[in-house]
Amino acid sequence: MVIGCADSAEQRLREMQNELERVLQTALRNGEVRMQRSSDHLTIVIAERLLFDAGSHEIKPDAIDMLKQMGVLFKTASLKEIRVVGHADKAAVSDGSNQYFERLALSKARATQTVGVLKGDGVDSQSFVVEWYGDIRPIATNDTEEGRQMNRRVEIVLYAGI
């Protein structure tokens, strides 16, 4: 029976991925969104440039529409948890100041703003977990602009209920 439950959760994640691919097709094609699925969760990685202007935590108007569409999908799905994670890059600082806390605060504000838009259409707020890591979980090098752009992101991780 446990195998059946796992298969059911994996099937729901597969269906959610198909729906998200439909909603996010342009952003996926432009490389602004990536998705990764495992047996127990689906991760949507959204590039900073799609959601925010550089250094800002205010979501762009076009991105609000996209997040609202995602929120509608999340509301109708049987999701156990929606984890929204903010990340920043670690740009070189030449003045010797410590900008760690600023990057941490920015990643928190971005994750929180994203949740606010997703919840706007009635997604159960109990299912959300907000995390922020600043620059401590890079996925690329911070030595190049391309790598820093990849590190500035919001991840939405969906866990299907059993």
C-alpha cells in the first residue's frame, strides 16, 4: 500500500508539472524557469530577472499574473507543502563592507512577496513554508555575471500529499 501511495503522489506531481509547463511555456522556453521533479517533490526554479528588478523585492506586474496562475493550480492540487525559497548572489564588495545581512533580507523579502501573491487566490496558507538563504546556497559560481544571475532566484518546491 505504501508503494501505491508513493505512486499516487508521484502521479499528482507529474500532472502538476504538465499543467505548469502549459502555464509557464514562454518562461521555460526563454530559460527564465526550470523544473526538476523527483519522486516526492517538484522544484520550480524562477530566475530573478523574471520576477524582480535588480536589488528589488517588488514583483514585476507580468510576474504577478504568472504567479497568480500558478496559485490557481496549487489551490486545486492536493499538495502537502509548498516551500518557497529565496536566494541571492554573492557579488564582490570592494569597499570592505559586510553585505551578508542585506542579501539575506532581500532573499527573505522576495520569498515572502512570492508567497503573498500565490496565496492571493486562496491557496491554504497552512501549506506554505518560507525559507531564505541569501548567498549561502549557490548553484553556480559567483565569479561570473552569468553565475551570479543563476544564483539570484526563487525556488518553489511542491510536495504532494499522500
